[in-house]
Amino acid sequence: MRKITTDKIFTALALLAFLTARTYAGQEQERAYIEWKPIEGALSYTVEIADLYDDIILEKTTEATKLEVSLPYGKYKYRVGMLTKFNKVSGWSEWHTLMIVPALEPKIVSATPAALHPWSGNRVTIKGKNLYRTTEVVVKNADSELPVKNVRFIDPETLAATVDASGAGAGARYDLVLKNPGDLLDLETILPGHFTILEKPEGFPIKYYAGMDLGYYTSDLGMNDPYSGSLGMRFFYEFRSMGNSHPALSFLNRAPGLYPGLLLSVSGFLNPRSGFGNSSMIEAGFYLGYEFSFPLKGELRWHVSPVLGFKEYFRWHTYTLNFLVSGDDYFGTRPVLFTGANVNFDLPMKFYIGIGLEYNAVFDNIPAHLLGVFIRCGYRL
């Protein structure tokens, strides 16, 4: 029988994230999940769990790539086999260790920021101990409970979550509550009155990102362009937090945010071919970005933003027809459709740096195609 290796075919992960605990035949039990990556061509899978004496205590077939088991506390091992259309096991994974242990009471070390804005996008980082993937985060007081979204398990000492305080009154205080799974014990800890709601600012809550790009555009791709690529700078202004996508569109438990931006750039073309004069260009336009945000360390984050936009370029030349005739009266405008992606890294004091990649399609009698690369820096207002 052929053996399925973990590295080559799939990896079975025992998730030590326990949902409930109960009494069964006088012994405490936990429900745990075993999960593995799908195998191409597999119609279903069979899972075997053995005890310390190598006796098979559970064997179950499933079409899913996830299995919930309920076992007494202790150490076990398991393997996953792939079933063919003839309902035969074509190979097994290696044996993996499965530990069933009771969840511990969570501990809170810190939760930042403690001041919440009266809108839906408050990102909170919780530091503590005994944190699990299924640790529940609750923000409440005697009168109401605030919605907590996109809870992410970073490590056993860090959780990240988004708190919706749009319905809270200014000055109200809320407790932070962490709950670990388990019915046998009350695995809960409370940080009383930790969060305070700030005064609601006038107007719609918008975050502004202002910045500058230093970048380079290639020459026209696929054509004999008499001008080399352009070097210049671009100023942009982005309006963040104007809208959040539905959580169903989330990636890694982070709902991406849609935001618009405006740009103005100035650049000059380099080293024109002999017989051609210098060329300069101004661009102005707008774009839409789609932000994905990921934790880096503490409150620092990095952001990936695909963008799609439209701009108009205004380009003028000085030309040389011969040694006696020259001038600078050539002036042209062209519409440009562009797309690309930006990667930004948060810095202290609300600054950020990053890189950007961009493709430009210039609409002309013969369409032109340019690639751009940029170094970005800016400030989050």
C-alpha cells in the first residue's frame, strides 16, 4: 500500500482550540477538531485515532476535511487516509500527536487602545495569557454590549479584534471580558471599565492618508519609444474608512475596506534619443483602493491595497528638427487607465512607508503600455 507523506500530499493539524467540556462515564471530555488540506481526487477520508497502547479507539469516514472528536483528557495519535471511488484506502498519512487538555482561565495583561471612537472600525490588540483560537471577546456594560468582529488569534498571548462602538454614547465605559471554552469551569476574566468612548467628532468619521511617491515609469513597452523612462514624484490623498466590505468577503478574518484616492504627479523623461528634445509630464487622476490589513507587531500593521484608477496626462516637449529649427510648442494630453498594488508598513507617530507597483494603459492612436515602481511615504491623519 502506498504511503501518503505529510509534506508532499497534505498536513493534518490538531487544533488545540476546545469548544466545550462535559462529563462522560465519569471522565472529563473535550471536543477538538482535526483538520487537513484537501487531496486532489479524494472522494472521502477516513480518520483513525489510537490511544497510548496503539489500540484504535475511533475510526470515522467523512467527505469533509475536518472532523470533530470528543475524547477524555489525555494523549492520542491519529492518521488520515484517502478513500478512492471503490471505498478503499489508497494510503495513510503519518501518525500525528493529539493532546486533549482542559482549557485554562484567560488572563488579561493589556488591551490597547483603551479609548474607542464612536464608529465601527476600532482595532483593539489584547495581550494576555492562556488565549485560544476560540477565546471569545466581549465588550459590555450594564446597559449594552458592543459588537466585536474579526477576532483573530495571533499567538497564545495576543488577540486582535475590531469593536463597533457606533451605537455607544460619549463617555460611556465598558468592561473587557475574555471567555475560554469549557462547561466544567467558569473560564472567564473581566477587566472592569477598561474602554471609554470618545466624543463623536463633527461630520462623518474619515481617516485621511496623505503621502508622496518617488517612482520610475518604464519606456513604452513593445514600441520604439524615442524617450527613456520617466522619473518623478507623485502626491496622493486617500480617504480611508468610508466603507467596509461585508465580513463574508474577509480574508484571514479581516474585512477589507474600500477607499478612494486622488493623485497629482510631476515627472520628466530621461535621455531622449538624438534628434528629440526633452519631455515633461503632469498627471492628475483618481483611483479606488481595496485594503487588506495584517498585524505586524503590537499595534503595528502592514497593508496590501490593490488599486484601479483613471488619470489624464499632460505632456509637453521641446523638439529639434535640425540645427536651425527647434521649439517647445508640442503639447499633448492622453487618458490613462492604471492598476496595481501598494504595500504599506506602519511606523510610529502615524507615519508609514511602502512600495507600489503599477501598470498603465495609455489610450492613443497606438495604445502605449508602461510599468511603474514607486517608493512610498506618508502620514495617517
